[in-house]
Amino acid sequence: MGERHGRRKRGRRKGPPMPPPPPGLEVGQEAEVVIDEIAPKGDGVGPLGDKRAYAARTIPGERVRVRIRRHRREWIAVDLLEVLEPSPDRVQPRCPVFEHCSGCQLQHVAYPRQLELKRAIVRQQLRTHGGFEDAPVASVLGAEDPWHYRNHGRFTVKDGHLGFVRHFRREFLPVPQCPIMEPRINEVMARVDGRLHGATQCNVRVGGVPGSLMIQPRLPQVEDVVESGQSSLDEQLLGHRFRVSAAAFFQVNRRQAERLVELVRERVKLSMAAHSASSPDGAEGPSGGTVIDAYGGVGTFAVLLSAHVGKVISIEESGPAVQDAKLNAEGLTNVELVLGKTEEVLAGIPGPVDAIVLDPPRSGCQPQALAAVIEHRPRRVVYVSCEPETLARDLRVLVDAGYELVEVQPVDMFPHTHHIECVATLQRP
């Protein structure tokens, strides 16, 4: 699964000039703000003058002192100077560079409160971008251990050292260790940091199979301490082994990915039960029912659904991912793999279809893909999303076409960050 972005030149639209800020609220001035909500990117938000101020590393309920950094027509960006009245949910971040690194946004928040804030973000986004005033959003499924979960690290290299680029100021920040990375990634970081002269990027991935490691690109500078340049690695979910190529997508949190698969499988099985109940011969089990797995990647959902349905058709546009899926689905006679873009091939797949699983990139589904889903009229649509805004947009299209939004189940795939995975279930009345 991947995203392609084309560029085109656009003229900048000229609107009315932005009015000057009120006296005392100019850039560089200090002010007090009471934080009253959480923004989708994890900033705390509160009123400042006639606008809303966005302050990183704050929590709803806190009173803080800030310095104004930037004015926009409807909002103000500020830098946190001091927490005057801290939230009872404020904790000491584990990472020593948390205040400077943009990789995590919520390490200063106690983990149970993080889950509450993420549910609030999902509800807010569904309301703002989908018009769902009271969406059926369940409590967030938290991680058993919110640390050392990430199996893929993408690093910038400068002067031989590993680090990240700070989001706003575009400055390089050395990061010798990271508390959300799996221990094996931190071990690799310790071996190679300071020795990567000449490199600009370094990706480190570790698999669920012992010893499975992939470092890209090949780094001759460190070949005496660690191998690099591997083309694939072996992952493992729910007892099944998956090959994942360097160009293919795989979830970064293995344990939470297993819970995600279990959620999807459970919701698809309910559709299969409805199929069996309505079939003329009363067939039960996986003998009946067809599921389409759109944006299928390396075949994760298709493979792990195959034992519970009659047939799975997986659609994926990435050639390397489909090659992985062929190997991962070897021996499964009820799994069909289709190479192509979902929006181009979904409508042409013959029916009937009992359920469709959608797992698009962050940009969501193309309109043609949603139109094809509606044309197929499956009993259930299970939509897996890592971006609540585009999820809300696409759910609105499906609901307006006659589907009922049964549930949105958030899963904390990315603890200590603002990112949220959701499994939304829709059914046709």
C-alpha cells in the first residue's frame, strides 16, 4: 500500500489582508491560556483574544503561559513557556528529547488519559468532517505495553549520526535511542550511530521472527558490526508468517496489529453468518460468502480471513506487495490476488459480494472506489483507517448511500503519538 502524489503549479489565491493582531498579542508577546480541548495533531487548544491558540505539550484543563509564535486568520501558534496549573494527568516524559522531537506528541500525558483524548479526537473529526453528531465511537483499545512497540524506524542521518528532523523548525535532532522503538532497533542504533558518514537516510525494520532484520539502504560503513541492504524480512501475526519486502507496507505495532486483525475478522464473520442463514441450503462455516480485501498489501487480512470465509479477493496496486502476498497465501486455494488500483478494478469484480474490507492509505478512498463499493451492495463494509478526517469523509458517502454506521472502534496502534487507527463497521439494512 502506498501513496503517489503528483505536483502541479498553482497560483496563490489572494484574499483580504489579515488584520493586525490586537495590542499585546503580537508575535513574541507572552500570554496566559486555559486549554479546553485537544486538536487532531495532539496540541492543546484554548481561547486567546478572538482566536484559538494551539500549544504543544499541553493538556485540556491546564492553565499555561505561552509566547506567540505565529498568527493566522483563525488561529494562533504559541510556544509553551510554563504550566501554571497542571492537569492531574500530567506525567514526566520518558524520552529526554521529547520537548524537541516531533515524533511523539503525548508522552507528557498519563496513558489512560491519552486513550480518552484519542477517542475525543475521533469523535471530533467524525463530527467536523462527516457530520456525525453522535457517532457510535467505542472506548479506545489501548496497548498492554505502550513502550518499545515500533518495529520500523525511519531516520535522517547527519554527520554520521541518526536523528529526526523537527517538524516546525526543520532542524536536525540527534536521537541515539528511542523509547517507542523495539529494543532490537535501539541495539542497531547503538551500533551504527556516529559511523554513517556519507549516508543521508537509514531505515531499520525488525520482524516478528527471531533474527529477522532489514536495514535500508546498504551501508558499507557499518558492515563490520551489522548486515544491511536486505530486500525483505519475515513478520509474524497470529501464528502466521509473512514476508514483507522493503517497498511493502506493514503495521508498525505487531501486537496491536493482531488485535486489529481480530476485530476485522470478527466483524466479517458476522457477515458470513448472515450469508449462511440466508442461503437456500443453510450452509454454515466458510463454505459460503465472498469477501473483497481492498488495498490488500502483503495479504495480511486476506490470509488471516481465509479460514473463515468462502473466498477472499485481495486487490493491491504495489507489485512488490503482491509478490509478497503470493508467497504469504501459498497453499490457500480460496485466496485470489488482483494487481491493480482499487478504484480501477473493484467495480469489475463479479458479485455477489458479502463483505468488503477497506484499508486505504492515509488519504482515504478515491470516489470511484466508494462508488464501486456501493454498487456491489455488500451486507457489511469494514473500513480500517489511520486518519480520522478522511475516514469521516468516506463514511459520510457510504451512509448517504444507505449504509448504517454500526460502530467505530479506535485502536491505539501508536501510543504517545496523536495517530489513531480505527475499525469502522457499516451494514446494509
